[in-house]
Amino acid sequence: MRIEHVAIWVKDLEKMRRFYCEMFQAVSNEKYINAKKGFESYFLTFESGARLELMKKQDIDQGQSNKRIGYAHIAFSLNSKNKVDCTTEVLSDYGCKHIDGPRVTGDGYYESVLLDPEGNTIELTI
């Protein structure tokens, strides 16, 4: 068994698609639109085969908080400390809020934590 994909609600579908495609080299499918339900989405596929669905619906406009029950973050394995350091710098320069790291965590991960353009937590790790 494997997880097929993870989905997040977004406010600006196009901006978030560009972010994950540019910063993490995801490949996007064509936009799915269900006009009757006011729903639009993209599936983004990463080199590893992992997929992220970005979804937008007209009647969903909930504020984000990283202090809530539910999904906490998306972690990207970059395979080296240097790539974690460099990607942290690139994302910070892009305007992503840098929360923590790079550092070795108590459970032995080398990681950095940032927020994507809509405040979703991203972990960069080896």
C-alpha cells in the first residue's frame, strides 16, 4: 500500500501551482473545473511519484493555522544537507517565511521549516 496523494485547500490556485512547480519541480496536470460545484483543482506530480492535489472551492475561505488538529506539514526529502541549506535560502528569498533550522532535530533529522505562500508548513529534510 502507498499513499496516493495529499490534498490541500488553497486561496490562489494558480499562484500555489506555480510555487510548487517552480520551487520543487512538480509537474502539473491540466486544471480540472467543476463549474456546477465551484470547484477547481490541479494534481502536481513530483519526481519520486508523490502527488499533491491543490484544490479551490468558492465557498471555502478558512484561515490557516499551524496550531490545529489535522495535517501538520508536507516534508520534502532533498537528499543532502547542502540541498536543504540552499533550498532554505532560495525559498526565503522567494518570500517564504523561515520558521526554524536548518538544524538537527532531537529525533536525528536534519531539517529546515518554512511556510509556503499561503502559510502551509513545509519541512525540508535529507
